[in-house]
Amino acid sequence: MRIRQRFEQQLEDLRGDVLRMGSMVEHELHEAMVALETLDPERARSVIALDSEVNQTRFDIEEKCFGLIVTQQPAARDLRSIVTVMNMIIDLERMGDQAKGIAKVVLHMVQSPDIPRPAELRQMGIQVARMLNQTMTAYAHDNIELAHAVAEQDDEVDALYAHVFGQIMAHMASAGTPAKIEATYEALRAARELERFGDLATNLAERVIYMVTGRFQEMNIDREDLIG
Amino acid sequence: MQNKIEVSDFNFYYGDFQALSNLNIPIRARQITALIGPSGCGKSTFLRCLNRMNDTISGARAEGQILLDGENIYAPDVDVVTLRQRIGMVFQRPNPFPQSIYDNVAYGPRILGNTRRDELDQTVQESLEAASLWNEVRHRLKDPALALNPGQQQRLCIARAIAVQPEVILMDEPCSALDPVATLRVEDLMRQLVDSYTIVIVTHNMQQAARASDWTGFFWLGRLVEFDHTETIFSAPKQELTEAYITGRRG
């Protein structure tokens, strides 16, 4: 195989690795959400184990990236796709951490089953899973329209989060004891993890747009920043 | 940013063959401009047009303008010798004269009429210092230049070019005959010189263009396909052809 062909093959393999890592994180989130729904401590613990695999995958991919940079000295689109991978795997690893955070919340909730679990949490979980899935599809096919569509969905996640936040604040205000307030906080933590998951999915979409177009474009604009 | 050289609607022919077509290139003052492209794309021809080195080739013909500080270097009243003093050149293979190190550097100033020993001594020292060679040769200025290693010979040629106080230095693949260490020394030297001179370099080494230059122009079949900041050319070029060439898909 000629050198250029081999390099193209290596770049395609790298893309495959990232897509597999994306699936791992998607699965991790799914398991965390089921554990939250069913308050299943076993499932929550399995999520924590899954997260270690995600972390290891990130290091394996990063090593491949360094290998390609040092041996191929890439430029232009080749360079952008490798740098994009190096950024995406960091974000994916953090998204895995967010799913693990939800699993830890589940382990707390098992201790105090009367903690509120607003219905919006489930909706948030479905929404951010869809965002991740679409981002990875956009990455697989260099589809920048789809990447833009992902970023737009983050507003819905933020709105759901605001809803959950309001409900939990009300619950905290009516909670009689510090122990109950602390327990209620766990539900807020789960919502916060999902909200961050959505932000990172948007980051991934930005990376895909950069890879394809060579232009940086901030899409995750915080409405509160605009208000000042 | 000021343009030292402004190339506008420039065409160049070898007889019936059009080697350069409709070039428009700004060469910024005190910056390094790299010209890249496959063999035969016209980049060296273009470099030689910048100090009219192609004039002696029979059938060679230029159209359009190349302005040096606003003056057309192809105007009929231009003195080519003065032009080449203002725009010096360093070639692919180090080509010191078979003379001493000192006489190599003093050659240009002597031609320009400088014969005072103290002034020549000073020019030789300053030029060798500027070319980062002084410390290596100060005790053997009378030694033959051809006894130096290739990297030192190339820096001597740069010192020789500097000695006539040019404004622009053209370099035609100045490192292609040098090892990586000597190459880096010449690149470091270019970065030092660019504080005082405008440099245009033709190179086949993509990494060299990326490392050493501020601006990069990509030539293809006698045309300028793209000209931009070096970082832009090597990270996000606008033209497909540039992309294909620098990533090794075409060339």
C-alpha cells in the first residue's frame, strides 16, 4: 500500500475508534439513566466500571494520534481531523464522567428513596442521548448541517434544567431537616450532570464543524451571558 | 502592512512557452514569504524574475509589473547591477568562490568600489556576524572558503549576499543540500535577518515553509493558486488544490 493510502486508512481507522468511543459513552449514559429510573445499585456500579473502559479508550486513541502526528507530519484537513479527534476524546471522556456522576447519585438515592425525581430528568436523558448520537453521525459523515442542528437542541435541555432546578428549590425550601435538603441536592446533581452532558455534545458538534470547514464557531452561547 | 514588492498582472514567457500567468503577489516588507509548489510550477522562475536573473535567457520575455518600493524593476531605465545589489540571491547549492573566506565576503563591496581596508574589515565582520558564522571563522579568515562544511558554506553565501547591504534576499531552496542541523541554523538565521531584510524563499520542504515563513504562496502550472498567512495555508487552506498538494494527494 502506498504511503498516502496507508495514512488515509489510518485516519479512517481513527474515525472508527472515535465512533466506537461515542457508542461506549452512549451506552454508559443509557445504563446510568436506567439505574436512575429503577434505583438499581448494581446497574449503577456497572456504569462506574464502564467509565474506566471509556477512560482507557481515550488514552489508546490519544496515543494513536501522537503516532500519526510524529510519523506523517499532517497538514490542513489531515491535521484538523487529528486535532479534532484529540479534542473530541477529551469531551467524550468527560461525558462519561457525567454518566458516572449520575450513577453515584443513584447510589445515594438508594439510601433515601423519598428523594424527588422530577419527570424532566428522564426527558433530559433522552434529549442529551439523542444529541450525542446525532453528533457522532455528523462526525461519521462530515455532516455540518446535522452538527448545527445538535447545538440548537441544547436550548431545550437548558429549559428542562431550569424547570428541574425550580422544582428542587421548592422542595428544598419545604424540606424540614438538613439531611433531607442534602438528599434533595442529589437530584439537582443528576440534572446538572445531564445539562453538562448536553453542553459537551454541543462542543463535539463545534469540533465537527471545525474539522470540515476549518472555521471555529461558538454555538453554545449561554443566554445568561447575553443578559450580562 | 507595507509591501516591499508588488507583483501585478505579471506574465513571463520562455519563447512561446508561458511559464508564469497573471501573477499578483504582495511581498511584505521585513517578512519571510515562502513559495511552494511541485517541480516545474514556476516558483524558481518567478524568484529569478524578482531580480531579473532571467534577462540573459534568449527568448525570455516579461509582461506586467514588479514594483520595488513602487518603482517598476522592468522599466527600461533600470540598472540591473544596482537592482541585484538591492535584491540579493542565495542559491540551492552553496557556491562560494574559490577564494578565502574573507575575499568571498569582501567581493561585492570591492566591486561596488570599496577598497579601504578598515571599512572592508568591518563589513566582513558585520556580515559574518549577521550570518551567524563569525565565531566559527574569525581566526581563519584567510582559509579557503571551500574548506568549510556545506552548512557553513551556505551561511558564507548568505554573508556574501548581506555584505552589499541588500534590501531583499531571495533564497532558492537554500537548505536542500544541508543536513537537518545545518538547515535549522539557516532557518534561525532567516528569522534573525528578517528584522532588517525582506526574504523570499523557494522551498520543497513543507515543514520548512511552515516553520520559517510568515506568508506562503502556492504555485501550480505557472499560476498562483493561493497566497495567505502561512498558518492558514497549512491548517485551513481555501483552495482544494492547495489542500491536495500540501497533504501529498497531488504533486
